[in-house]
Amino acid sequence: MRGKKGFQFTLMMYFCLLSMQVLAADAASTSVEGKGDSLWYRIFKGFTLSPGISVKSPTFELETKADGYSGRITASPGSLGFDLDLALRGFDIPGTVFGLTLFSHSASFYTYKQFDDNPDDSTMKDVGTKVTGWYSYLVPAVYYIKRENNRIFRLGGGIGYGALSYNGNLVLTDDGILPASPTRTAVSGVAEAAWAYMVFYDIDFANSWRLRVFIGGPRSNDKDYRVQLDEFNIALSRRFTLIH
């Protein structure tokens, strides 16, 4: 999926999920006098905002289309960060252990150790390069759900639409091997991602806290650059239900 088609796909999945939530509310006859009869209330009931702190390991990669030169940079495992998640109320498919939801994730990233693919000394090196920025994505997701001892477990994933902003510098090479005297090249941009992915494992506790382990990120592939960000993340967040 390229950028426009990826966005259209995400919107289509978004409205499918909203329709399922409305139909489920009608089938369960949950409307009450006043706000319960409102279409928007039934759609967004259970909408949650989850700010939290995380331990993350991001990896940023950029390749130029003109000459095929590329660079890949990361950070030391265990970097701390702040995350913000938005999600619709999950729709559990009746008679199954599966469900659907729409998930939005936003975070900043900071990378400063560049990969060196030298076969004699393959490692991550601090050569003065750095790329920072932010990313966000909107992903319709399918999950497996299990309830046990006042906790809810979910394992799932999905693909959708994302965006990525980055700024910094990289050593760009044609073979991934850093030269003895590397030349740093400035890189920056705002990428409309062709698609984004996420695979997650959640534990929801009765006191509204959530532990989430996931890997995901956006990708962009335009006429000048191929850009991608992958982030492994362990996050502890507090869920706030905006519409009860």
C-alpha cells in the first residue's frame, strides 16, 4: 500500500469498526434515555487515552534512491521515553476469543549509535551521528483475548497508516561498513508513511493500569528516500476512559 491507498485502507477499516460497535450496541439494546440514544455516544463510548512511560529500543534507517547509499542507527537498549496511546473500545467478536479495535500510538525517538556491518567488527558505534524525531500511526488491529483473575490479556496486531518526522545526520554507505574517517550527511524530512505495523501483548489490570509489550513503526517509500523506523517498546500506562 502506498501513502494514499494506505490512508484509504485505514479509514475503511476505521468505519467498519465503528459500524460494528453501533450494531453491537443496538443488538445488546444498551441505549438509555438521553445520551444512550445518541449515535456518537454509542460509537465513542469506552474511548480511552493512555499516557505512560516506556523502556524502548528504536532503530531508524534511511536509503537514498539516487545511489542506494544507506545508514542505520539505533540507541542503547533501555532508553526511557513518554508514550501516548488512543484507542476505541474493543469489539469482542461474539462466540469467539477474538476481537477488533482501532489503535493510535505517538512517541518521540532519539538514536545515536550507528550500525557498522564490517564482518570483522560488526557492532554499533558512536561516530557523532544522531537522528531524532517523532512518529505516529493509526492501526486497525485484530487480537486474541483472555480474561483471568481480574486481568485481561490481549495478543494482536495490525497494519495501517502512519507519519514520521526526523532530523539529524548519518554516515551513508553502499555496503553498511563505516569508513575509518566517516563523513556525516545531514538528513531531515516529514515522511508520509505508506504503511505502519504493530504487534502487541497487553495486560490490563483492574485498577486501570496497563502493561504493553510491542514492536511497530511506520515506513515511507517515496521517489527520493526509503525511510523506516522500528521500535521495541515495554510501556506502563494509565488508562483514562474519556466517554463513559
